[in-house]
Amino acid sequence: MTRKVADCRKSPSVSGCTLTISGEEEEVVRAAAEHAVSVHEHTDSPELREQIRAFLEDERVPA
């Protein structure tokens, strides 16, 4: 299974957050949603989780 990555540096942020989360897709969506709520003051919702899911990238494995 391909690991997924959510990287706060790729999204505009007032706080300049640099957190990167990687793992299996559902783990990353859950952790990124929790992070978005606790740090970025978003409201957890199905829409937020879908936005996060669309934002995910495949993890690049070093050669």
C-alpha cells in the first residue's frame, strides 16, 4: 500500500506551520483533521476531511 503525506507547508497558513504527516490514507486524514482543528482552528467536518483527502500526495521513497 502506498503511504500518503499531508504537508502543511503546501497550504497557505498564517502560522507558517511546517508539520508533515505520513502513513496510510485513513491515518493521515484522521491525524491531519485533528491537527487542523487543534492548531489551525478549523471545524472538523466531512467537508474538511474531503479537502484533506484531496490534498494528500503519495509519499516519495528515496532511491
